Amino acid sequence: MTETAPKIDIRQLSKPDLIAAFGEKGEPKFRANQVWEWLWKKGAHSFEQMTNLSKPLREWLDANFVIHFIVEDKVQHSNDGTIKTRFRLHDGHLIESVLIPVPDDRRFTVCVSSQVGCSLTCAFCATGQMKRVRNLDAAEIYDQVLLVNRQCEATFGHPLTNIVYMGMGEPLLAYRPVMESIGHITSPEGLGMSPKRITVSTAGIAKMIKQLADDNAKVNLALSLHAPTDEKRNEIMPINEQNNLEVLMDALTYFYQKTGNRLSYEYIAFNDFNEGHEDALALLRLCERFPVKVNIIEYNPVAGLDFVKAGDDKIDRFARFLSNNGVMTTVRRSRGKDIDAACGQLANRE
């Protein structure tokens, strides 16, 4: 008895590889192009959906290839309109994506995951308490955008306007699939979304920030800063011990000089830790090298962690100091806290 060869995950193939596979079967190039369009423009999750292909060709595809499409596992709706979706991957692992609607501003943002779990163990983050199991592949990231876009259109009658790689995992430690997914999301042969609407958030991997610049990535970049000195950042973000602030500032300067793309700092305000006047002065110094926007974020409680969010008066005073000194500053009020969908809360909990 001969063993049947395992089916090939068709979305792992490049377009030239797909064309070559069709050529070996004696099929013309345009048939491969049709399949590519079904996979990356129309988001087909079965070969049966590819109705402009003959039945024998669809049967051949089904016998030799597989589409590992992610599946909606659970959906939660917040009182403020935020929607969190848990997706099941083909190997049974779970990830979460969050749709954050701001209809008054016509802003509809999806927060996508790039890894199952995370390896960075940031002290304040729910995902950081999970082990990193594996990186997502480009198709699994793409599927999150595709499905949440459909969810957004069905719920709010509006497509997504923004994509942020700020969900589970560290995007720059899943660099290749993240960049491939951005390619499919922005390509005219894919979803055709503007890279200017995409933000990649990193806890601070200096080497990969420079790689983004060298690859001329068109996306915006956000640094999850959360503390303005090495001493304080080391306490809450172990990654800072290998990528300290001076190293990160050099990498961000390099990125800005090479790309001109927008930079921002994400800054969670913890009570009696990083929201005092000395912290504001130190943060101001980190805003002097290049144009940067500071997003001050309310801390969202995570079970088992002792951090407490700073009061609104402290946050507003901190933000006002930065604004008065010429730094573009916004205060992001948390969305989706009641369903554990807010920043730092994604952990696949029931």
C-alpha cells in the first residue's frame, strides 16, 4: 500500500509556484491567475466556490491542495460597540481579533494577531502570560482582516478603514508572514487596502525596525513604549534589556529618515509609576529626534496582575504637558473592557 502524499497548503505557494503547478498539469497560466484571484481577492475558503473553473479542475485542486482557512469560534459584543472574535486555526489553536468602531469619525479599525501567544512576557499584558506557540502564517493574518471586514460591513454598513498589528504576539518576531500578509492586504491582486492605513506595533526589536526601513515598508510604525527611562522600562518590559531606549531611538531615527512614515509611541499610564512630571520630561526628550505622536492609553485590568490605571486627572495633566510642549498627543479611552478586548487583554479567556 502506498501512502497518499499530504495535500499542499495552496496559500503557501507564491504566484510563480502556482503558475508552475498548473503548467505541469497542462493548464494555461490564466487558470492559475483565476485561482490566485479567488484566494487573495475574493477570499475563497473552498475550491468549490471557484465557479469559473471546470468541475474536473476543482476536483484536481481538492485532491492535491488544501485551504487552511481560519474559522470563527466565538464572538463577543461590548456595550461600546467593540466586537471581539476568537478564531480557530486549522491545527486547533485559538487567536483573537478586535473590531473597534468609531462611527462618528467614520473610523473602523481591526486589531489583528500575528502569533499564537507571545514570547516577550511584558509584565502588564495578558498575552504576555501565555507561551508563544507559533507564528501565524500570512494567510491566517490575511483571513482576520478579510473576515472582520465582512463583519464590519454587515454590522455597520462600512468597510474597515484601519488595520493595526497590535493583537496577540510581537509582529516583528513574525516578520516574514507579517510582511507577506501586508503584501496580500495592500496588493491590487489582493484586498487593495492602502498601506498608509496600516500600523505595525512593536515592543521594540531594533534590528527588525531597521529591516522594515531597508525593505521600504510603506506602513506606519508604533513603538509600545510605556516608560520613558531604561530603569522603568526594564521593570515592565524585559525586551528592553537587549533593546534599550538609545538603541531603539537610533533604529526609529533610521526608519524615519529612510521612509518618512508616521511614527507613534503607545504609552499606557500606570498609577504612581510612569505618569509624574519627571516622566513627562523624560518622555518629552524622546520626542525630540523625529516627529512623533504620543498615544496615552488607559490601563486595562488583567486578572492576576497588580497594575492600576492612572486617574483621569493625572492622564489629562500628563497629556496637557506634552501638548503644551509641541508634541501631538491623544488620550485613547479604552474600548471593549467589558469583554476583555481592550489593549493588553487578549488571552483567549472565556
